[in-house]
Amino acid sequence: MKGNGSGRITRADIEAKLRAIRDDIEPVGEQAKGGLMAVAPVVAVVLIVGAYLLGKRSGRKRRAVIEIRRL
């Protein structure tokens, strides 16, 4: 870390270092956000189709068989 010459770390030194770290991290976050935005609709469609198929299957399993008899 570049000091201010006196060997003491000042508030300005800490702020400069945190600003440098933030500037390095922000592009990585933006790239990850872009990838997430591309995958989110696909995940949503898969979840909706899965819920539909599971509901259809459980409806088939619980369906009652009704017999009508004439007397």
C-alpha cells in the first residue's frame, strides 16, 4: 500500500484502496448479471412446465372412477 510518507494509514488511504477494489469488482458483477438475465427465462419456463406435468400426474392418480348402474 502506498503510504503518505509518515507511516500512518489515513482515512484517505483506506478510501482509495476500497475504491480501487470496487472498480476491479464491478465489471465482474455486470458480466454475471448479464448471464443471469439470459438464464432466468429458461429456468422460469422449466419450472412452469414441471409444475404443470406434476399437477397433471397427481390429478390422474387421484381421479375417481364413478360407476352408474341402472336398477
